Amino acid sequence: MGRGIAIALVSGFAFAMSGPFGKPLLEAGWSPAGVVLVRVWIAALVTLIPMLVIGRARLATLRRAPFTVLAYGLLAVVAVQLAYFNAIAHMSVTVALLIEFSAPLLVLVYLWVRFGRRPSVRTTIGAVVAVAGLVAVVGAASGGAVVTPVGLAWAVLSLIGLAAYFLLAEDGTRAEDPVAGDAEDGVGTVDQLALAVGGLVVGALFLTATSLAGVTPVRVSTQPVVLGALGTVPWWVPAVVIGAVATGLAYVAGIVAINLVGPTLASFLGFSEVVASGAVAWLMLGEALTAVQIGGAVAIIAGIVVVKRGERPATPVGRRSAPPVAPASPPDAPRTRPARTA
């Protein structure tokens, strides 16, 4: 569990690089679609190339569940990235961020409705505290919020995409080695690292097609950009950071963490992105956090701790049919590698 939490925090902090390193590109004349297209292609390449060299067996598992890979690419990659940028183009950033990061609540409802796994009292209390902290951090209570029907629609799409990011990563993947693992057990599932790579490739190809069709206007620039305290740097410096770190590393680490701690806890640990993004913006761009925002960050951490303590221990509730002698883990239980004998 501790390893999964650490990896989830790495994912959240990696995602947090998006804002501080992406904002200078937007200010330099890049369109939101241009930033998303470049970051997703960089992420797809830096994850695909190593897999082609040392992980072809893992990539082969993508054939087991093509619709899962397609859904992950369109929802967890494209919808999360592109819908959010379009949302903030039509409404206040704070409101769009609050709607998108309500995804953990949607995850709780989904698991309750589909699996009958009602959240415990501790989980509910932790969720309320964490969301209250989120409101404080993004400063939505400061007034002057702008909401439009178009922006609201994009924000809701980003919310659905983020919830799918947590649910698809746990429901459709397996952590075992695809070569050494039981082939029968792997039917209908894909390797977790392969899903991250496949989803990024699907997202990159989809965004390329829509940009060529003129649906998502792409505008990029090769002019140097001002990167906060680092001064003027070539355009590719922030592009590589948001592509390789804030997208590639973030998605791979996120999938691994979700399989270790389950989608509920992982979704609330995702709030670390908001806290880390504020801290990085403070250090790099001079955007200081207020006392209320710092208090909100503390509330987020406290809420996550309560959610973790409220998670129920594993019980023999099978996700898939299995022999009575080998019950499967519950819908939100962390996965463990089965013991192997010589």
C-alpha cells in the first residue's frame, strides 16, 4: 500500500508540471490544442520506443481488449486534456478545475452502483474534507466566477474523462508479467504499462486526425519562451517537460498506482496535483499561495488520510467469476502479484 501511495504521489506531482510549463507556451502564442497535441505525441514516443525494445510481449496484450484501449485513449487522454483546455476558454479556470476534480466523487458513486460497494463513513468524511480543501486551494470562493453552457459541457466531459482514467486503469489491466503469467487469467485484460502506451498513441492519432480536419485548430511557435525564474529558454524545453514528465511519466505511474491502491484512494491522491501545481507555480512563476490556499492543502492531505483509513479490507467479492477456492479481490482492493512456485 505504501509503495502504491508513493507512486500515486509521483504521478500527481508529474501531472502538476503541466500548468507551470504549459502556461508559457500559451503566452508565446501556442493554441491549447497545439500544446495538447505536442505533449501527447512526445509522451507517446518516449513510452512506446522503450516498450518496442524491451516490452513487446506486454504490447501484444493490447489485442485482448481493443475497446478498453480505445476508450482509455479517447476518455483518459483526449477528453481529460483537450476538454479541460476548451473549458477554461469559455469559463473561469477555478470552476472548470473544481468540476474536473470532482472525479473522485464520481468514482465512489460508480463503484457503489455497479458493485454495491457503499463508501464507509470514514471515506465519506474524508471525501468531504478533501473536496473542501480543493475549493480553498483553487480559490473558487473568491467571487467573479464565469460559467457558460459551452464551458460547462466541456468541463463535464473532462470530469468523465478523469473518472474513466481511474476506473479503466484498474478494471481493464493486470499487473502480472504477460509472459510468465497465466494466459487464461489474462483473457480480456491488458498489461498495465501497455495500456498507458496504447492509450497515449490512440490519443495522439485521434488529435492528429481532428487537427488535420480542422476540428481542433493547432497553432504552435518555435519562438523562445519565458519560463518564470529560469528566464528565456527554447520552446522545446517546456514542451519536453510537459510531454515526457507531465504526460508520459504521469500516466505510466498513475496506472501502476491505481492497480496497487485501487481507484478510490488513487483518485483522492490525485488531488496532490492541485497542491503540487500551486507550489511549483509559486516557486517558478512567483504566484504566491494565500493562507486560505495553504489551509486548503492541509485539508486535502487530511482528507486523503481519512479516505485511506476508511477503505475496507479485502473481502471475497469477485470481480470476475472464479472457483470458490480462489476468490478474487473486491472492486477497489489493491492488486497483489500471485506467489509462484519453482
